[in-house]
Amino acid sequence: MILETSIEKKENGLLEVKCKIDKDYLAKIMNEITLNIQANASLKGFRKGKTPLNMIKKVYDGQIKYDALNKALPEVYEKIVKEHNLKPITMPQFEGYEKMEKDQHLDFSFTIETAPEVEEMASYEEVEVQKIEYEYDLNKIVEKEMNILKETYAQTGKIEGSVQENDFVKASFKVLEAENQEEKTSYFVVKENEPHYALAKNFIGKNLDEKAVIEAELPDTYPDKTIAGKKVKMEILIQEGKRIIYPELNDEFAKKINFDTLDLLKEAIVANFKEKLKEEELLLTADKIYTLLLEKSKFTITDSVILNQAQAELSNIINGVVRSGKTVDQYFEEEGLTQESFIEKSKKQAVDNIKKYLLMHKIGESNNLIPDEKALNSYIDHMIQIEYVNQDKLKDYYSKNEQAKKNLETKLTEIKTAEWLLGKVKISGTEKKKLEGE
């Protein structure tokens, strides 16, 4: 089938493959196609299937060549990919095949993009890092998690009397003493740390269906940019609302989520927190190792892979900014970025992330650290076990969601590889970090 094959690496992970196909292999394919056409052809003067082969070849010459190439090229391509262990990520771009002639070997080439790979990995035995350790106030952690549980199991009821802190209301408002200001209506959670709290806190003490005039001093970060950074007088009307009723945190509440006492619930929260923090400290320390390794390692990464990853990085950052209640311009100002530097920063981060993943996967494969099905299921069972709420839902989620299971497989590979790496490099002490958001 294939007489000669040469593979040349081009820039940015492109491969150019040149090959020569045996004329006898092509002749066999063309003969099969010719016979198939003959069996179905109905040329004038001949019964179906009785047209002489020489006439079929003359009349259908173009179709025979076209069909032969459509059969031969994919077969040759798949054989070359398999024999040379290539990992294409794009369809091949064939060239030269149009020169096919009867009773002649066919020389043609194709170009493909290959999956990113580590060409040469730096030695990790010379790496020296400090191990990450978080500092935190465990009481604050427990308090934060208990507050989340309060939010999760909160119920709603009618507002009796005036608006209070934590109420959820629908209000109309209009800026007074300003031109071209229309009345607006929006929903507000009257709660500190909510994006609209600077305005919503002025609703406290106001009754439903009762107009009132308020003065609000709004920060520059206020979401409505027409009034951000201003002190405004407004006419408001609380149209409707609901009172958030939080459960009392006691043993009875703990029993509702399958714990005999509140203390046992708190113990489960602490165990869950410490387990996950241990993993995060481990992965962050490994990340420092990968950062040092990638500086001295060589990689093959195509431009299209970098572009796709950079776009994903951009989307993740922008989505995070939006969720925080900020605008992209505010984020740029806080980070000291321009649009161009933001794109370049995201591109560099994308390249680094690809390289770190490639290093992790190469180390994992080389040292048999990729988890099998049994190890993955055991890890999933462990993850479910340390959760203190919704264990049944979590178990059902992983049993039905293949992508979620795949994500956990990647995470387990990261953990096992990080543990292995920390046993190979030199740990020169600890780097203390303050846990954010405790």
C-alpha cells in the first residue's frame, strides 16, 4: 500500500507528511470501482451491467479517479497515523493527489496539527520549593459554613410591617431633581455585601405600598452607572416583598440533615474543610513545581490550541468579574490593565496552563499515576462520604454525569501526581498564606 513515508515537523506543532502509494494498490481500488460502476451503468445501446469495461473506463474516468482517491487517501492516512503514533487534532489537508495517473505510483502529502506534547522535560530532582500552608481561623470557617446552611434552608414569608434587613423586595424608584430620569423597577435583597445594598439599605423601615423620598449616597462601584458615585434624592415605592426566615441553628436543625447534634454537624464541617484544604495546599505546591519545570522544558503547542485556551481564559475571567458585580472597565482599572495587556496576560496564562497540564499528564503516565476505574470510584465514594449534606444527590450526580466523573478523574490524577512530585523534589520549608474569604 505505502511505499515511502517521511514526516517533517514544522513550526508550532504542524506536521507535514509525504508518502508514495503503490500503483498496484491504486489499480486494485480503481478496478473494484470500475466493476461496481459497470454493474449499475445503463449506457445507450447496452443492457444494465453489460457495458464493456473499456467504455466504462473512458466514460467514467473522472468519477473512477475521484472515488479511488476518496477510498485510498483516508485508508493511507489512518495507517500512517496508527503506525507512527501520531495524535492529530485537525483534519488532514491533502496536496498533490490530483496528479494521480494510471499505472503510476502516487506521490502526495498532507499537513496536520498535532496534540500538544512535552518534547523535553526538565529534571524535577533539582527543583527546590517551599510547601504551601494556609493560615486560618477555624471558628470563622465553621461560622461561614453554618451561615451558608442557614441560607440554603431558609424559607420565605410575608413582610409584616416595615422592611427589615435581609428582606427581598420589588421596588420602583426615580431620581428627583434630574433631567430625563425615568422611573425604574427592580428587585433587591436588603443585605450587606449585595451589589445594590447602598440603595436598598434605605428601604429599611419603609412600608409596602407607601411612597417615600430618600437620599442615597452611592459608591463608584454601584452597578447602575447613571447614578454611581453620586448622592441622589429618590422617590421610592416598595411594591411587594418577602421576608427571609432563617432556621435556628440547634440540634433540631442538625437532625434535619442527618446529624444527631449540632456539634457533630460542626465536626463534619471541620473534617470536610481540612480535607479539601489539604488537597488545595498540595496542588498549589505542585503548581510552583510545574512553574519551575516549564521554564526549562520544551513543548510543541499549535497556535489554534493556544487561541482556544486563551478564549476560555478570557471568558472565565470576564464571567467572574460580572458575577462580582463589577464592570470590565472597573476590573481593568483595579488590575492596571488595558484591553491589549489583558488579552496578552490571558494568552500567557493559557500557554502556562497548557504546559502545566502536559507536564502533569506526562509525569502521571510515565509513573503509572493515572487512576483506573476502581481507584476513581473509590475517590468518588470518599468525596461523597466527606460531604455533610446532599450525599444521595451527589452520588446520583456522579453516576449519571460522565463529564463530572471525567473532571474528577483529572483532579485525582493531579493529586496523585502532586503527591509523587513532592516526594521527589526538595522541600525547603513552608510558605504561609492567608486563606482568603474565611
